[in-house]
Amino acid sequence: MGNKKELTVAGLMTAAALVITILFAWLQAGF
Amino acid sequence: MKKKNLRLLVWAIYLLIILLPLIVMMVFPMPKGRDFWRDFSVGLGFVGLAMAGMQFIPTARLRFLSDIFDMDHVYKVHHYLSVVSVLLVAVHPIILLVNNPYVINFFNPFTAPWRAQAGWIGLGSLLLIAITSVLRTDLKLDYNAWHGIHDLLAAAIAVFPLIHISKVNYYASTAAVKWVWAFEVLIWVGMTVYVRILKPIFLLKRPFTIKEIIEETWDTWTIVLKPKGHAGFDFNASQVAWININSSPFTLHKNPFSISGSAHRKDELRFSIKNLGDFTSSIGKLKGGETVYVDGPYGSFNLNEPNMQNGFVFLAGGIGSAPIMSMLHTMADAKDQRPVYFFYGCYDEENIIFKKDLEELRKKLDLKLFYVLEKPKSPQNIYQGFISYDLLNEKLPENRKELFYYICGPLPMIDAMESHLIKLGIPDYKVNKEKYKMA
């Protein structure tokens, strides 16, 4: 059982943060 | 709304607040972008800072959160996201440097301009918080000293990165970015005011006094509190509260303990506390009559969940039996006849806490009690060693998968019980774990 649930939540949050950051930089760069 | 949906909603709001500065920057007109990597690094800094700021919420002990979440899970996610926020912020100057080697001039904190120095102070504080939190026990930092350091560093994290953002004054030159950071700061300040001022004022108005101190064993006491000038509060069996004895609720000296008494006795609150050498060593010296402030109750566990209707298996080690006593007393007061199997691991006969109470409860409940002693003085009628798979397999009934399992004890014991339960085929949703020490 371990810490899988918590790691998943933290992983999803981090992934969402990275996606939005890339999107922001991509939009600013005018791609 | 169902608990699961509420949890999703809370995580969604949390994510929205973290991402809000970037969302605002995508929606509102912004100064022209520089290049992808530079803006990517700025974005990471923003999202990392918003994430670091929101780390305060899980530790603020908000009732609505503890009602829907297992707080141990929340603390673990909080620890992971704290590390993530540090990494995001730390990567910000590294990407800037790789992208433009000229940035090396800003890496000397003594000669760098103030806008960069403020950023370094913020990053340094964030790193120090992470290091002192992860290595607290290795560094032999007292919990309350660490708490004080944590608060000071948190204040530095709230102030210096914002000075950095405003002095760089690129995206922060726009009203939308100014407003969004003002909103983020409002949340941080609001939480601080709530935790440090409003909640202690509320606790001050709800004092308790120590009515009785019961010596359970040579190193464990139960303190019985009675409400002073108020009616007490409702709680569920096995919930937790933070208490401070003979000190102001404004101090940081609060310690979490499980309630060990019946949820049907609103006129008294019981906490059973074992001497672990810290604050707990002073419990035996209390005389009675002391004022106690109780911040609680917290905890989402409820004896009456639909998946608990066929009975319980309690697995406890040492003082891990305290929340179980709360459940047993609550069930006895409610004349609840659901079957209970209680496997109780202790060192020897002298260390069995609540023995007298348990024998009384055996008469009132459908309770099957198994003492498992590591070093029994007289091995007759006692199980020797640790709570093992074989013992559980032998004593648990055929319908074992329909029972609800509650484990409370030190971490190695919880790990051992988890693997026994997996081997017995008990589904995960039928198991609740309470670690003896908070994560």
C-alpha cells in the first residue's frame, strides 16, 4: 500500500504545474 | 456532497490557486515574451512560489480538511509538494544561467543587485525550511524550536520573493500580476491570522481543567479533563486533539494526542499519554486543577461508516491502544454489539495499558481480546512474540474480509500488520492506519 496514493496526488499536481508553465512560456514565445 | 467529491474539489481549488498567477498571465495582456527558456524559468519560479505559499494550509489544522481527509495523507502530500516547490524555485536561476551565461553576475549574493539578492534570500529560506524539516531528527532539533524556525523562514519566503518579483518589474509591472500576487498573499496572511490569532482567541474562551490523573502503567497516564464554563464539544471516537497544559494557546507548545474516552461523555475528555522523554515526561508530575486548552477534535474516522457494520479488528501496539479505547468505550456506551477482535501487542504484562478497563469492556461488548507480549513474564494464556500472520489467520473468523481493520502503533508494527492483512486478502478500503507519530 505504501505512499502510492500521496505520490500520485503530488505527481499529478507537479505535472499540471509543469504543463501550464510550458504552455505559458510557449504562448509568450509566440509559437 | 460525498467525501470523495469534496476531496477532489479541495484538490482542484488548491491546484487553481497554485496555477492562478500563470493563468492570469495567459489571459491578460502581458509585456512581450523574451524567449521560451527565460519565460519558462519565470513560470517555474512563479508556480514554485505559489506552491510554497500554499504549503501553510495543510499545517493550519482546518476542521473542514480534517473532516474529509486522512490528515496523515495530507501531511505526506504536503511534504512531497514542499520538495517540489523548492526544486521548481531552485531550477529558476539555473535555467536563466544556462540560457544566458551573463546571469552569472547575479549569482554572487554580495555583488548582485538587490532584486537578485531578495530572490536568493527567498530561495535560501525555502532550502533551509526543506533541510530542517527533512533532517529535523538527525539535526536533533527540538520540535518547538524547529516550529519557530519554520515560522520565521516561512515569513521570509512570503516577503523576499515578492520583493524579487516586484523589483524585476517585468510581468509584475502589469496590474493583473500585481493583483494576483496580492490575492495569493491575502490567502497566506489570512491563514496566518487565523492560526496564530483567531484560533487561539477561540481556544482561550474554551478552557478545560484537569479533573483527574490516572496512572495506567509505570510510564503512561490518562488525564481526565472537564470543561470550564462551557458544555464541552462533540467528537467522534478515536479523534485527535492538540493540547497545551498550563500555557497560553498563543504559544507553539501544543502536542497532538488521541482521545481515549467515550464519545458519549461530553462532560469529560480523556487523553492517555505515554512518557516518551519529551513534553510527555511532565504528565506524571501534574497535580490536577491545571488549565488545558484543547484544539480539536480532528480526524475523519467514524465508527458508523457503512463498511464497518459487520464488526472490527483492532490491531494496536503499546499506546496505540488509546484511540481503540475511545472506540471500545463509545461502543459500550451505545450498547453496540458488533463483534470486535482486539489484538494488543505490548512488551510484557507490566506494560499492558488499560488492562482493568479492557476486562470490564469484555463484559459489555462482543469483544475477543488477544494480548501478544514480546517478553511475557509468565507465558500461560498469553501469546508470545509479535502479532503474526499465523495468529491472525487462526483467530479471525471466516467472514474476515467483511470486518473493518484499524491499526494503530509504531511504524514498523503498522508495516508488519499491513503485510499480514494483504496476505489474508483484506481489501485496502477495509483498513485504516493511524501512525503513532505524525508524518
